[in-house]
Amino acid sequence: MYKGYQNGKLKFIWNEKEKQPSLINLEKVEIDNEHTINDYVQYHKEFILKTDYPVPVENENIRQKRQEHFVLETDPLKFDMDELRVRYEQEADEQKKTELLKKIGLLREEWLIKKDRIREEFPFIENKP
């Protein structure tokens, strides 16, 4: 693969010499036989190796994915629990209150299971030493 630099920063990568960016003034072009385009990611308008990608940025992307799944999967359960709690507080009949508590408990179990599954599916990356 080929790497093109501008102002000392890796700005372009490509696979074949024929695909060198045209009409762009590159100060340096290097051949890199150790990596492929898939080894790089664009970060702050330059390319860096994925292994050098900052953990906080990756963790922010993971946090956003988690949040999307929480909103879709667990928030509706939380809203249902909140509603049942209000109904429980307003209910005078003890038998109905007991039924409401059971429903709240089942929803809470499902809510926790889904939250844990999402956290396992999208784990945060630990900082490198």
C-alpha cells in the first residue's frame, strides 16, 4: 500500500500506485509493505493505525452504541416499572398491590438482564499501559 503525507501528517492511503490522489501536492509518498488500508482509521483529518487509535475516542463510540441499545431495549421496561410503581402507590386493595409488586419485580429482572447483556455486547476498552 502507499501512504501520502502533507504537512508531516499521513493524509492519504491507497492500494495501487495508479490510484495515487491526483491534483494533490504530496510532500512525501511511502510504500508500506507491513500494513493494509484496513489497518488504518481516519482520526482528526489524518490516518493512524487502528492500534494507535485513542481509547477514549473508541470508548465514546461504544458508549453511544450502548446508549442506543439502552433507549430501544431497556428504557421501555423502565417506563413500565415507573408506571406500575405509581399505580402501586395509588392502589388501596392489598391483593392488587401484591400483584403489582410481582409485575414490578419481573420487569426489574428483565431490565437488569438486558442492561447486562448490552454491557457485555459492547464492552469498554481498557487503557493500554
